Amino acid sequence: MLLAEPFFKTFTSKEIADTMVSTEALLGLSAETREAVDSIVDKALATGGSAGNATQDHGFMYSRSFQDPDGHIWEIIWMDQSHVES
């Protein structure tokens, strides 16, 4: 659920973190393909997001990130499942 800060404050008695100066969480989402990673991040950047961490490409795993307008960091990750031990 995405909430405007005044309404969000009604859910907690704690201070709300200033995500422009500190990181409160890294939010990770899996994507089906490398192309999907790029598509999601490109859309986020085109609609108000800003650059996050550097792109990571390890061959079997690929990730890009962005910051949303509130400063939260989102990591979008694809991993070749044939490299995952069961």
C-alpha cells in the first residue's frame, strides 16, 4: 500500500525516516527475464524515479535499481534458476 505521509503517520507513533538522508529498507522484486528488469526500471525512471545503485551483471544474475520519489530503493532482480541449488 502506498500512502501519503500524513496518512502513513496515523499507523505509527514512531518518527518517519527521512529516506533522502538514510536508508530504511531495500525492497527487492524478482523479474521473469533480464528484459523485464530493464523494462520495470526504465518505466520507474521515466515516471519520476531516480537512479539507484549501479547495474549488477553476473551472467546468471542481473539487477538494476531505482529510488522512488520518496527515496526508497527498489532492486529488480533476475536470476537464471538453473544456477539455483535445490
